Amino acid sequence: MKKLTTLLVLLCLSYGSSAQSPRLPQPIRLQPANPHYFLFRGKTLALVTSAAHYGAVFNADFNYHKYLETMQSDGMNYTRIFGGSYVEVPGKSFGILRNTLAPAAGKFVAPWARSETPGYAGGGNKFDLSKWNPEYFSRLRDFLAEADRRGIIVELTLFSSQYGDLQWNVSPFNRENNVNASDAIDWKNLNTLDNGNILSHQESYVRKLVREANAFPNLIFEIANEPWSDRPKLADVVNPYLFTGRDQYPNSVDLPDNATMAWQARVAEWITSEEAALPQNHLIAQNCCNFRSAVRDLLPGVSIINFHYAFPEAATLNYGLGKALSYDETGFLGRGDDAYTRQAWNFMLSGGGVFDSLDYSFTVGHEDGTDTEPNGPGGGSPELRRRLRILSEFMNALPLADLAPDFTTMKHAAGVATHTLSSPKGEYAIYIDGEGPTNLTLTLPPGDYRVTWLDIRTGATQVPPEMKNAAALHHPGGDLVLHSPEFRTGVTLRITRH
């Protein structure tokens, strides 16, 4: 027995001593040549997905192996999960009928162990916030490893706003749901530094998750989901001409208040200080606001700026920060696929590096994403993922390290809106939003160009008739008028100078 113990110690020491070895896979990071995109396994990446509703690890009924297999086969390279500090109520939270973020009674596999005391509001015994749940961390590590094998990046969201009493009543931090005498607080103070002894439990939770996940290269930490929701600070309105509800969601652009920002800064410090003594350092994302805003308070250590329900201006207003810009969640525009398809192309061709649609077709028993019956405020379907795969393959075939938003090449687009990325070497990617055909007037330097139209709904490509068997289009320089094919929802134009 003594020899076995000695061997185990030597193995652990050996792992620790080789932790900085170049043989260890390097975590996903920003592309040094263009930090609006990512570098992973030697490839520059944009991340595109339509992903399940965040409860894959802590919902015991959810078959995440089947889910990740589906994500890979559908061409998705990204997913988002919640860490377990926030949970929703089956059939009630946000009107979602089959909600993976709301486990059935007794099926919530939380990071904390159950006590011997009955009475958790979500079913089963109360939690002991001083003890960890081995089952949860086994599931977390297995999920991250399986995602890594399939080339899927995982954003692990540590906290979330509570939104109201409904969710707070099932929170493990609520004193009624644990045996640790956590302080009785207003739920609006949970994600502030003024939350009593809950703060120490939050810190232990963050540091534990950071340690457990440190070995995985396919990982991004997000501090908190929608941190403005519990304590909003009005920054702007989307439509100033609205007569009623002008300053309310979904017309308000809300930011977290100062107390929430101070707490987020503390969480970010927990992440970075814990990783300082560990082999790997991971990217940190900050969820800034709904819709769009020029970010004023970017926290130290943050590399990814997350927006929900973002307009393209979220990317253009913040491109100069030199960070990855993420459309971190959408899904409140009904069940149709066209709206989400257009959102994705508009944002990504404005300089975004991440698009994530909240996909309600992933439910317990339908981890293959085929549950297309009504299920809450959003959509999601195999068809949407097929369309997003077209976007992902288009983006990741571009020389992303060389691209930037371009506001001068497109002089005029009749009856449509456009967003353009281009490179100094003569690569142009243009999304045309609306319906066509239309005429586009571009200004291009002299040269021979390859011109290709891409139907964003079908993936079909075609070249203009004037190109004579798709050889090349010779342009002497200056204005160039292109006539688009017919299209619905949108079409993409790629121009490459030889």
C-alpha cells in the first residue's frame, strides 16, 4: 500500500512538473494578428452555433453525449453551458415548456452535495454549500472532454441574474434551500458585494470550477449571464419615438449598475488569481448589455465582449477595442428560421467573432435537436443549424486574420442593407440583407477578380453571367456595378482579387 501511495504521489508531481510542457494543448485564445477572431489548434476561427438551453451538465435527464454528437454532425463549433449556480423552474420560467435549464424534481445535479435535510424547493434534500458533489464535476469534466474531442468550444457561464422570485426560490444560495444559514437577502443583491456570507460561497464555487476545468483547452469563462437584468441602469433606447414602454425592455438598452460591476470585477479577479497558480489560462467573457452600446466599463482581464439580441452596431461601435465581439444569445423572435439567419449574417459580417442562437429544439428525449413543437419564446431547428453551418463554413474559409469591417467599398446598394469585410490583399465578403435582385455599386482597385454569389438559405453558389464561364472579371479600377441574382432573406457576395 505504501508503494502504491508513493507511486501516485510521483505521478501527480510528474503531471505538475510537466504542466508548462509545450506538449499540453494550448487553450483557445484570441488570434494575435486579428484579436476579433480566435486561434485554436493552429487554426483561426469564427464561432457559430445554435445551441441547447445551457443545462446540459446539471440536468441529469439530458443526454449530453447525443447532444454533442449532433452539434458536431450539424457543423456547430461552439456551445454555452451554465455552471449550476442558477436554475429555472420547469414549465414556468419564461414560458418555456420543455426547458433543459429547469431539471425535473430531484434531477438537478448541482455543484454542491445534498445534505441529509429534506426541503429543497426544486425537489430532494437541501444543499450543503460546504461540500462538493462528485457527480457534478464528473459530468462537467466529461462534457468538456467530449466537446474537445469533437472540436467544440464551450463557454462556461458562472453566474446569472435571478430575474424574479420564481428563480430565486429554487436557488441553492437561498437560505431556504441550504443547511449553511446563508444570509437572508433581497435577490437583487445576490450578484453584488453586499450579499452577506453568500459572497464566500460564490468565491469557493468559482475557484473550484476554475480548478476542475483548467486542463481543458476548449474553454471560455463567462462571468455572468445578463448581469444588467436584476439591477438595470438605463443607457439608451432602441426606438426613441415609441410612445409607450419607451424606457422598458425590449426597447431599453440596460447596463449593470455600479454595485453589479464591482461584483463582476471581483469574480474576474477570482478567475485570474486562481489560474495564476495553474498550468492554463483561459479567456474571460463579459456580458455587457442587450442590443447595442459603446462599452464604457470593460473589466480587467476580459477578452470577449458579449451582447444579447445584438444589432450589427454592437460590433461596429466596439470594434476598436481589439477584442472578440460575441452575439452571445438570441431567441425571442418566434420559431421561424429567417430572422435568426439574418441576425447571424448581419452581425458576423459587421466584425463579430461569435454567433450563438438559443435553440429550443434540444430538449430531454430530443437531444438530437428535433423537438420543433412550440416550446417558449424562441426557435431552433435542424434547418436553422443547416443554415448556420453555411455561415460557419463561409466565415472559416475566409482569411480571417487579414479581415476588418469596410465602410468604403460599397458605394450604394439599391433597396437593401449591406455589411462588408475586406482585406488589403483584395478579399471582400459582403452580406446583402433584404430581397432582390438589386444593383450594387462598388469601388474597387484595378485587377482581375473572382465573383461568387452565395444563397444563405440553400448554400447554392453562382457567378454573374458577365464573367464568361466563371473565369475572371477584369476591372480597370473605380466604380463597378454588379447585378445580383434573385434572393430572399439575404445573399452573400464574395470577391477575390487574383
